[in-house]
Amino acid sequence: MSGFKLLRTPPGSLVVFVCLLMSVVENLHKGPGVKVLVKEHDDAILPCSLSTRENLEGILFDWRKNGQKNGQKKEVFLYDAGDHYNNGHQGQDEQFKGRVSHFQDQLMNGNASIKIQNMTMADSGNYSCDFPHLQPSQTFNIELVVELTLKDRSGEIPGTCPEPYIKTLNDMKDGLLLQCEVRGASPKPKVQWQDSAGNILPSEGKCSERGGLYYVTRWTAVTKTDQYRCVVTQEEIGHQIDAETFVPFCEKPCEDCSAKNLIGGFYGFIIGVVVLAVAKALLVATKHFRAN
């Protein structure tokens, strides 16, 4: 007698299967993760749009920032059928007050994106755009990365590195040795030598710490005419400062040519004087011989 065999599944395996199935179903209701890169102090647009282009004017969507230490999420922007944080709705986190707006004219096309003004490093993190009342509910995940803008912050932040000091050391066999000194900085700076094209040059250096301040000296050997920069960066505080020096080199062919011309001219002069003296001596000798 033929028939189907009944397969017995261990209870533990059944539980695992159900959990996996629930995870798959849940992920079907979540939009794909998006990564947004933006410079410090710029504005950022966090995208969130329904593929169905459903009109959102009468829908609720909620933007929140994840990953807080206490496990709670920060309220970034909430829209509920025309009511939102910019027209009286309460509950927005202090970090985002007065900085977040939505695209009202795009709601009818299913666009729930927001714009956050004047990015700070604290804004970096993971954000979610939730549609809890849709059937099924949907969540879009966005990772926002705010890149630190390096600039001269001298006088703005204590411990920022002052302008480095450049000195040309004794001539080397085939070039010059340039020295860059950083005299007191905190946090510890990164010091690099660059050419005019921005290429980082091989260098050696030493670093010491006194009274919480770092003193750095870095050397590089150069062999061609160019504008050279000593660049000092303190990434922790977004500070960067540099100093420049121009190094001229005479091309060897020109040096050889000039030297040869100089030597040739000198010997030519000497030979000319000798020839003239000999000619005069011969002339005098000839006149004396004829006279006798």
C-alpha cells in the first residue's frame, strides 16, 4: 500500500522554523537600508518613500533616531494627518527642534523624506521611518554618517595646534632636508609632508609630551623644485593647519653647462693671452734679426 510518510519534526526544530518564518515576514515589511553621507554643517536629506506612491496627507509616519544608551529612541519628526512637530505637536527631542522639515508638496506622491539642517557629529547614527498604521506596517532604515570638516580652528578650541614652523637644514648629497616643528598641541596631532600635488612624502620624526601638550618634529628629503607643505591634523577636534615653503633647484644640465662655459671661457682667455704674447715676441725677434 502506497502513501505519504509522516515525518516527525523535533519540537525544537519546529520552534526554530517558526522564528525564521516570522523574521522573514517581518523583513518583508521593512524598506531596504540606505546610507547617507554628509559634511559637518551641511544639510542632510533622509529619504523615505512608498513604492506604491500612496497619498500620505492623511497618514501617520514617524522618524526616530536609534541606538541610544538607555535603549530609547529620539523623536526626530512625526507627521499625523497634517499635525506635526513644526505646527504645535509635542514630543520632539531637543536635539532636532527647529532643524527638521518635511516635503509637504510631495506627500501626495508617497514621499515622507525629511531634511535636517546644520549637521553636527552628534547627528550621526541610525534612523527609522515608520508607518505603523499601514497594512502591513512598514519601516525604512537609514544610516546617517556626518563627516568631520577639517579646518583651521586656532583660537576656537583650547589645545589646537599653532602654525607649524618650517626650517631648511643642511644640504644633502642629492637634495635638501626639510624640517617641520609642532610646538605644543593637544590632542596629539598627525604631521605630514606634502608636495604641491597633495602627495604625501616619506618622512621620519620624533614626538614628546610635556604638560599634556605634544611636541612633534618631522623631516623629509626633497630633490626637486616645488612648493612643499607641512600639514598638521587633529581629527578629534576637526582642526587642520599647515605651513608652506618653496624650494628651488637648479637643474644639473644647466649647472654643468654653466660651469663648462665658465671654464672654457677662462682657458680661452689664457690661451689668447699666450698666443698674443708669442706673436709679439716673434715680431720683435724678426725685426731684430733684419736689423743685424
